[in-house]
Amino acid sequence: MIAVIAIASFGIAGVGGGATFAAVAVLTIMGLDITVVAILVSIEALIDMARTALNISGSMLSGVMTAKSNGTLDKERYDSEHIPESRDPEQAVA
């Protein structure tokens, strides 16, 4: 069952509402009733918001951890409460 779920989830992470399609694929392969998907569709927006928040926080954490392990993390800027006013990326980084 874990193999079926893993295979069905490849490529789904970046697709909006992808969990619904993955659920249909997994339920069909497992021989279960796919009427449960109707319930999933009704709450998919809530699930998607939570999934998006988790993906964003995970991406930020991995970026910080990578910078720290590479020794490129500017600890002073990271701990700073100042947010640059400039919209020009070159000035914001400097």
C-alpha cells in the first residue's frame, strides 16, 4: 500500500488539487469505493491552504539550514527586525 501511495504522489506536490487525483488513483488501485473523494473535494480548499503553508515554511527552513551549513548565513541580517524599504533586489541585498 505504501508503494502505491508513493508512486501515485510523484508529481502531485506542485499541482493544485492534486491530492484529489492522487486519492482517486490510490482508492481505485486498492479496490476501495471512490465516493469518499466527494468528501475530499468539499474540503480540498482547507486542506490545500494548510498544505501550502507547510510547503512554504519547509522551503524557508531548508534555505536557512542550507545557508547555515554552507557558512553563508548572515546571522546579523537573519536576526534583524529591520525590513529593507527598497523594492530593488540589488539594494535589498547590499
